[in-house]
Amino acid sequence: MAIWQWAMLALAGVWALQSLGVWLQMRHYADVFKGVTEKYQDGFVGAGNFRGRFAKGTIALLVVTPDMVVRRVMTMSGRSVFTKFKRHEQFEGASLDKIRSNPAILGEGEPGVAEAVRKAVEQIDKARREPGRGPGLSGLKTLNA
């Protein structure tokens, strides 16, 4: 085989490995999100992300009670598909306003974390403002409805 054929074969192999890694990371995200929504039926869940071109990408999950007390804060930050969620227990039990006023306290100098947390808080605020949408999964439409 010619050198260009070996190069194309190597490129296809690397692409297949990347696709497998992305699939595994998406499955991990879906499992964590499903676990959080099943464990906490009341309240609100917000998910935010930050996509950095050359910086680390970040995903933040925030779970709050109906009276806006933080139940769970998790962030996933990194460049690798092997990155996992990290729980921030020190912020659990705090009010959402504390995190809303300073989302950078979670990131400690990482602007991507602060931006992802800010977007998660915005998503929670938007869900609270929607008419007819209560806490939890009550606002979801089912297939039978």
C-alpha cells in the first residue's frame, strides 16, 4: 500500500476512537443527568456549558429545591473525553442567590466554570418564570398527553 493509504487508514482509526470517546462521554452525562432528575423529583435542574476553542470545556449541573436552596452542584471540566463530573459539596445547602451573585466561586480562576454555572442559573430562572410550570418534572409533556 502507498503511504497515503496508510495515512487514510490511520486517520479513520483515530476518528473511530474519537467517536467512541464522545459516545462514552455523552452516555456518562446522560446517566448523571438521569440520576439527578430521578433522585430529586421536586425543585429545578439547570445545566450550563462553556465551549472554549483553546481553553477547557465545562459543563455545570445545578439542582435546587423549590425554595431555591442548592441541593447538588457538579461540574465537568477538561479537554479529554475521560473527564468525569466533580461534586462541590461545600456549596450544597447554600442559597441560589449566593451562587448567582458570584458564579466564579466554583471555578476559582477558571472563567469557563463561572460561565457554565451562570448559564445553569439562567436556565433555572427561566424554568421558574414559565407559566404553568411547577418544580420538578410537572412541566414536561408526555407522549400520552
